[in-house]
Amino acid sequence: QVQLVESGGVLVQPGGSLGLSCAASGSIFSINNMGWYRQVPGKQRELVAVINSGAGTNYADSVKGRFTISRDNAMNTVDLQMNNLKPEDTAVYYCHAYIHTTPRDWGQFWGQGTQVTVSS
């Protein structure tokens, strides 16, 4: 089995910074894309940022210039550094990854989610 475990969600003031981390563990052969999504009640889960195995990145327009995604392939971790946070960044943030459990078998996996609240 594969698990993704997030950490780092807290309450932060507008303009503040926060880092989220996610660690993948279990039966992992290799990991392709890793990313962060977020969801607020009543809305669809949306992509925040994604990073491929070659460290290529893509960001939602709403977070470009403020958020930075990075990964450590040796440790199977992905981080999200969030700067200049805004109240509209308040959401549950989910870690996501496409993981090969064998050379032939793969699936997409989600973390349990971590709450980020931006409020004064």
C-alpha cells in the first residue's frame, strides 16, 4: 500500500508565509508527477501546483509568483512554500501523486488533507 501524509497546515495572517510538506511511503517503485490541490466547501478541488520527476513545474494563475513547489526524489517528498498568503488561499490542501508500485502498475494517490486558514 501507498500512503501520502501531509503536514504543515495552520492559521496564518494575510501576507504571511507557510510551508506544507508531503511524504510518500509504502510500496513505491517510482513517482511521476507530484502536486498540491486545494478545496473549499461547495467548490471543486483545484490544482495549485504540480512538479514532474524532472522538476518541471506548473502553477495555477492565482498562485504564480507567490507559491513554490519542490520535491526530493530520494526522500519521496514534495513541498509547497506559500508566501504572501491571502484570505482566498484558505482551503484544505491535498497532496497528490502518480506512483508506480511496480514497473507495470501505477495509480494516483491522495493525502488526507491539511487545513490552511488565512485570517487576521
